[in-house]
Amino acid sequence: MVLLMVDVTLLTDSRYVNPVNPDWYKQNILDDDKLVREALERKGLTVARTNWDNPDYDWSKTKLAVFRTTWDYFDRYTEFSQWLDRVNKQTQLVNPLSLIRWNIDKHYLRDLEQQGIRIPPTVFIEPGDQRTLAEIVTPTHWTDIILKPAISGAARHTYRLNQENISAHEEIFRQLIANESMLLQEFQKPVLEKGEVAYMLFGGKFSHAVLKKAKPGDFRVQDDFGGTVHDYHPSAKEIEFAEHAVAYCQPAPVYARVDAIWNNQDELCVSELELIEPELWFRKHSPAADMFAKVLCKVL
């Protein structure tokens, strides 16, 4: 229970509040949040940390509620959506609610494409569509395809399809499309060799980047599936690309992560724009925590 006004509350989910004997995955979360907390405290701010669904937390007693690791929201979307509306009336959400609403659904990729920002070739499929996967794919002439939900995270229900296995995924597709929008994307083969780059930005300005690579035999770069993270030093052209993608967003995000891959024409394209609860790898570049704190001070 918060009794006194707190400047910043860092939002996590209940698994990561006070884990006992944390494994490496949870320790990374704790280490990153510690760096952010210390950077904010160096600015003279008071900081709390709690799970977003804490029933005993008085949100009216915090000036900013900053999303960090609310990584269960896509499994509890209805509950999370209601919580957003309720808490937004009591405190200031960072990033702002309008950005969260826009970014929570991968239809935002279509908005980016309409602004001239390159994305992988994508077909959006809406709930209740009666076509089979094969009927949807045939006009595209794609032979290597990714299927994933419009609201998702950590590669939930993400499948790689081809002519040999597409019929085997029809049943799960029918179950999913009955209730939620889905995306079909042409698989971009360079990700297998080049990986995916995550560019971190604060106040619209580039801070640092990491390279995410899938384990041999997989295409998913998330560490949940054995992916690895490496130091990465992007070119000026890459930084410009990432900053341009974020500049489109209104209102301007306090923090952002641009995930980008090289497409089959070897052009950089946005695979994801993460404005809600991205991992930001402060442990890879600790000055970024101070950059984040500086931008948050401007919001207060």
C-alpha cells in the first residue's frame, strides 16, 4: 500500500516482484529494473515497483506508472484493458494510453507501411474469416510464411508454414481466427543468418542496440526459445531508420524499441515497434538508464 506520493512506479507482473532464487531470466529483469531505479533516484525521484494487477496499490499516489515487464498482459488482455482504463484516470501512464492502445495490436504495422515505413509483406486476417490458410496464401505466391496473432508477445502462437505443413496448422488457425485477428507474413530468410536488431530509443533519440539471433534450427530470436543476445553497433543509416519509425508515433513515446530485420531484398524493415513493455537491455548499456531517467523527469 502506497501511503505517500511516489514519483515513479515501475510496473512488472507478479512473477517478477520478489522472486525466490531467481533464475538467469528473472535476474536479468531484476538487474535492469535496479539500474532504472538507481538512475531515477540519482535524479532525486522516489521510486516504487509493483505488479500491474496489485489490488492493494493506490495508483492515485504515484505520479507516473511506467511499464517495464508486464509480460502477462496478452494472456489476460480483457482484464489488462479494463485495468488500463481504470488506472489512467488515477495517474499518468508511460507510455501514454493512446500509444498503448495503438501499439497493443499489430495492425499498427499497416499504419507504418502507409507512412512509407518498410515492413515485411503482410496480410491481415480478421476474426470469423472462413477461408482456409491455403486459400489465403495462394494469391500471395509466398512459399515460406509466418502466422501469428495481432495481439501477442513472446512468439505466442507463432508458426512457420510452407506447402508441406500448412494443412497441419488449419485446425489451430480455425481456433484462433474464431476469436482474434491474425497476420500472415512472408518469411524473411536473412533473419536466419543476420538475426534481428533491437534499437532502443528514449525521447525519440537512439541510445543503444543489441542483435538477437535464433538458435540453430529455429527462427524465433526470443531467449524463451533459445535465442541469444549480442552487442551490436549500428550504422548511422540504421539509426536514422529507427528514429524515423518512432518519429511517426503520436504522441511521442518516452521510450521505444524498434525491432528490425533485413527483408528478402536485403532492405531494413520494421518487424515490431515495441512501445508498451519492451525489454530494453539496460544491463548491456547502463548509461541508457540515465537517459531514460532524464526523459522521465521531463514528463513529470
